[in-house]
Amino acid sequence: MLAGVDGEQCRQYAKERGNKGGSRRDLEDLRAAINHHAAEGYHRGIVKITLPAKGEPRDKWLTRSDAAKLIWTCWRYRELQKMSRGPLKGQKVATGKRPLRHLARFILIGVYSGSRAGAIAAASPIPAVGRAFVDLERGIYYRRRQGDAKTNKRQPPVPIPPRLLAHLRRWHRIDHHAKHFVEFNGKPVISVKTAFKTAVRLAGLGVGISPHTLRHTAATWLMQRGADPWQAAGYLGMSLDVLLNTYGHHHPDYLADAVEKIAKRERKIEGNRGNFDSVLPLRR
């Protein structure tokens, strides 16, 4: 009951749930439900939800060689089938099936647009409710699915980089009947988590890499290449504070002015017998 919700119950739930991030998301959902219940007038008391502390932001990203390796792994991989008869009985033989090729497209869109997984899966050359429209003529990616309400997960329309736009146009020419750019067996994908995990393992890229890593990668590449933070934040659909706090250290100008000033010789001031260098000598 609502009367039984308090800080101790929330902390106990988080402890039993075990997963700090998962328990926080669950309790955020509960808080939203309670707030909606109050907004509808079903209760008038104040019910407080105590959330576990936020974890450190993840900063796992792919190098260009890592991304290329992952894409080529997805493109070249062939499904293995265990032979039940013949001279190769009991052995695994590569078939003609390519179960990860759709993931190569997903990764390319992810690293070049920095879009969330849902927007990538919904990307379509055909405007319709429930799809994220990609205007191939004007080169604009409308990432928020038509019919969806605006949320705090910013998904603004963005210009498509020329390299990615060339891929999208080519895919549309090849599969002109496809309703989405990323499809598996002729149907739009709902989730690529399982396939992505398999691809990462086959590529030998280690642990901690997920579909969301593509968004981290795009943000990191933008900072490493000296992109204007305000424009980079707008392109990624995230706040400037989040961009700078999580990825700002990758920027070539990160604290550059402070580094220059801390090592700069102090101008001699009348009345002083020495300067800063005489207090902290750099040479002996």
C-alpha cells in the first residue's frame, strides 16, 4: 500500500534486488506511477521514493579499428551447423546463412549518428507512424518515431554525415521494398542485444561493450576531433553538461588554458626579489 512506502522499504528493495542500476530504474518507474496516481486525484498524501545513488557514467568506447573489426565480423560471419551424417559427422561446418549482416548496418548508423538503439531499429526511408524517418533526398534523420510524444530522451532531427548517407541510399537501392534499414529475415528488429553480444565475442573485443557503446563511441569521436561542444551535444541529443562531464576530457582543448597558465612564468613584480620559478625551481 502507499502508506507502506518509505525510505527503509526502498533501501531494502535495492539491497534484495542486488543490481544497483536496475533497482534505481525500478524505483524511478514506481515513483512515476505514484506521481501519475496523485495527478489523477486518487491520493493526496505525499509519498517519497528514496533512490540508490547514481553509478559512475560509463565511458567505454570503440576505436576506429575496433569498430571496423566489429563491422567486418558481422558481415563475414557464417552460421555453423553440426553435421549429423557423412564423413564430417559431428563437426561444425559453415553454412551459407549470414545471421549478423543486419548488425553491420546497425553499427554503422550507431557510430555515425550517435542515435539510441530504438531510433536505429526504427529508422526507415518511408515516413509512417511508429518509424524514425530518414529523408534520403534532404539528408535529414528524424530520430523520434512519428506519433511518439517528446520525452527527456532527446532525439532531435539531425543532418546525416555524407559517408553514412551514401550507405543509406545504397541500402535503399538494394532493398527498395524494405520498410526499415535494419531488418532480420524481412522483419524490423526489436532488440539486437543477443546478436550484438555474439558479434563482440567473435570479434574478440572483450567485455563491457553493448549497443549503447555505439553512442558513447560517437560522443568520444566528436570530442577527440575537436568538435564544438555545443554543436556536438545538439547532434547527439544530450545536454551540454552531460557531454562535457562524461566526454569532455577527450577534447584536444580540454583544460588547455589551465595547463598553459600553470606553467607560464610569472611577471616580476616590483618589490619582489624573485619570481614563481625561484620558489619552485624547474632545474637543479
